[in-house]
Amino acid sequence: MASKKPTSTSFRMPLRFPVVKDGQTTEALMSFATDLDIRAVKRWKVPSELSGKPVMRSRATDACEFAQLAAKRWRHYRDTKTFAASLAHLNRLIASNAQGEFCFHLKVTAEWFQGILGAAMVRRTWCHHLMIDFLFVHPNICGQLVGVKAVGLQMLQSVCLLAKELGCKRVWGEATLDSAPFYERQLRRRIEDLFAIEKHEIQVFAARVDNPAAKA
């Protein structure tokens, strides 16, 4: 049976972490997304300013597509009441069914950015792993129309922190052709279409969230 480690009392959401804005370190927040948040992200559009930049346009297009797919899948979990709206809710679901599969969305926001900087759709699997279904940032960010960096990295590290707090031994997901280099840089190994972050690596990534000076 899957382990059900209680969440540490020192862990709080929203989770605060540093990102880079115009070359300066500033603060962003990660929290559980609501249905309204998911619908808002679903409305993202590819910026017209990227029409002459095929690589950046492709990345922005992927972000919008992932947002659409995440919203579609979210409806299934919402309608079957297998989604978590908070960390406490997630813990209750796991306690009620040790081998249940539960979904939750995370969002990143900041006072200095209108809307949501990035989001992740994550599933707690039947064997108590966390599976990243989708992880994406705002089209203006991945399209490099604004000087914001480290949102994707901090989301990945925060998912690992959450995995640590839940007692999960693995975080895994699918890498696309465009995202594989990102995971290769963070995991420092060759990545194809599947990546896995094992327990010892989860500990390392989780520790970075509490260290604003940490560099990827």
C-alpha cells in the first residue's frame, strides 16, 4: 500500500520563491489554482509580435496548447470529484483512498504581472508518485517578450518540494522535443521523451526552493 506521510506543519501555501524580472531577483507565489484560474489560462493567445520569430512563436504556441489540454483534462477530474483544491484537500483525498489517482493544478502569480505567469497540472498516481502532466509558462515569457526568467525552474523545484512533503519517492513526466533541453539542464543527463526525478534528486530540488541564491 502507498505510504501516506502527513504534510509537514512548516510547509505553507502559497509558496514564495524568487524569479528574475529584468535582471533583478523578485518574488512570485505558487498556489493551488481554481476553476476560474484554469479557464483564464485557457484563454491565452499566441502574441502577434512573435509572427517573425518562428522559434519563439512555436514555444508560445505550445504553451497555449498545453493550457487548453490541461483545462480539458481538468474537467474530468473536477466532474469525478478527484481533484484537489488545496494541500489539505489533497491530503484528505489520499487518506480516504491510498491508491486513488488525484489531480491538482498549481499557478504562479506576482503583484507585478497581470494574470498568471505559469501553471502546472500534476497528478498523484495510485502508487504515490507525482506525475507532471503539463508544465508551461505564459506565452509572453516563453516567447521572450518580457524579461522574466526562472518561472519554469521554480515550478519544477516546487513540485519536488511538494513531493517531499507528501512522501512521494518519484516525480516523473513526459518531455517534448522543445522541453527536453530544459529537463536535461536541470537533471544534468540525457533526456528523451520521459524523465524521472528519483527520491534523492527530489531532496536536492526541494532544498533549492528555500534558497534564493541557488543557481540552476
